[in-house]
Amino acid sequence: MKKLLFVAFLGLMTAGATAQIETPAPSPAAKVMQTVGLTDVTLEYSRPAMRGRTIMGDLVPYGAMWRTGANANTTVEFSTPVTVAGTELKAGKYAVYTKPTASTWEVYFYTDTNNWGTPQKWDDSKVAAKATAKAQMSNMPAESFTMGINHLSNDGAHLTMQWDKTYVAVPFTVPANETVLASIDKMMAGPGMGDYYAAAVYLSSTGQSLDKAKSYMDKAMSMNKDPKFWQLRQQSLLLAKVGDKKGAIKAAQASLKGAKEAKNQDYVKMNTDSLKEWGAM
């Protein structure tokens, strides 16, 4: 009987040790995804609530670095370069830190996103950009800390922050216009070397329209002042398929030379095998 009671006790202890009760987070996580122009912007942060507390100048002290939210780093990620306060930020993810005062907020975009809260040791070399934004008063207080990507246009938006009656907006611009103009110029200029080469390799590898593939490869090579050994390899295979053995041997020999210089043994072997097959070695 004692043994049975002991086993039952162990079972209860095990159940207690492994049981997990989920409760609502005091500062729930939030994620905002917004396309600005042609740039994807992803904002991740936590949302502490007022709960009757005084926020600005008290819970969030003036003149001190703030994690801008709660829990893990608040981060913003850009799929393209963007410009903040005259500084270009590379595409990537940044932690957002702020130093609020009653009239302005300093907003920092920090390259190290793996801190819990503010870094133990602040490193100015990791500040990719810094902006100063006016602290505005809102007629509609926000109970929970709220961030967003607002005031959208083709060329930019505002990273916004609001808690209680304080509202801050940090403008940033995106390269949508430059990207579109470059795309138009490329399209109007016609296909590039890479387009012709990719089309030729696809048609050759699938055995379709080999004459058309050869014309595309000829065009690509005429536009390529320094063809690489892997490109010459594809050219040699295509020429062999259309029956131009002399041309295939010449391209394979050039590819072999480049592969040896690059010390790429795979391509050395492939070209050597092909040259033997075509009677050139």
C-alpha cells in the first residue's frame, strides 16, 4: 500500500513539474508589416499599458535611453535601403531606441538587435542613423504603447510612436522612384547579357529550339567582354548540340583554361572529358 501511495505521489509531482499554464502577457507582442513604395517594412515590438501610471517623465524618464516598448528589442526591418534624417540605412534589421524629453525625442537605429532592453554597454559605432523628432500632444490618449508605419506615399512614410498623449513621427524615404526609373530604362534598352544567357541555357538544357538558343548565346557572348569559365562551358555544350564541333572545342578549351586558373577541379574534369569525347585530346 505504501508503495502504491509513493508511486501516486511521484506521479502528481511529475504532473506538477511539467504542467504549463498560459496567461496573457502584460506587454503583448505586436507585428506590423507595411509596403512603402516598393520597400517592405516590418516592425516588431511589445505594447506595455498605462494602467493608471504616469508615463512620460516618470515610467519613461526624460533624458534617458529607453528600449521603446518592453521585453525584447523593438525592431524595424527594411527590404531596401532607406534614408532617415539624411542618413542612408542599408537594407536589414535595426533595433529602435529612443531618448525622450518633454519637447523632442532622439530616435536611434542600432545595428545590434540581440539585446533584451537597452545594451549593457552602448556602442556609438552601432548607431546606423539618428533622428530628432518633435514630441506632439494628441487629443486621444493611447492606453497601450503603439507604433506604426503611417503617412504613406510612393517615396516614404513615417515611423510613428504614441503612448498616453505623446505622439512622435520619424519620416523616412524609400528609393521607389529611382527603382522604377531604372526598371524603365532597363526595359526600354532591351534584354541584357544575363537575359540572353539565361534564355540560352534554359532552352539548351531542356532541348528546345536549339537554333534560337544558339542565337541567344551568340548575343550574350557578344555583350560579354570577359566570359567566365562556367559560361564558356554552357556555350561549348550548346555548340556541340547544334553540330558545331569546332566551335564547341574552342569554347571548351577556353573554359578549361579559366577553370585551371580558378583551380576549379570540377570544371577542369568536365571540360577535359568533353574535349576527349570530341576528339580534341
